[in-house]
Amino acid sequence: MAGIIVGLFQALTSIQEMTLTFVPKVGAMLIVFWVSMSFMTATLVAFFTDRLIPLIAGS
């Protein structure tokens, strides 16, 4: 989505700067990572608790 917005902005303004495409995409990736971090952490903790710790403990 960020790529489409940046591409549209570049087409409308004729600005073809490489940093203009890079910075918003990295920002969008960081925002998605930050928003989904609690879900990823909960999933990883549940995986370790339910699967790996019983394997390590041998039960």
C-alpha cells in the first residue's frame, strides 16, 4: 500500500528521488512490525510453553 501511494505521488509530482521510495516503505514495515509484535510474542511464548518445554523436560 505504501508503494502505491509513493508511486502515485511520484507520478503526480514528477519527483524521482530514490529516498522518497525507500523511507516510507521502511516506515510502513516498522509500523506493521510494531502493531503485530504482541501477537507474535504471544504465539512464540505459547509455542515454547506447549511444544518445546515438554520436549526438553522429557514428558
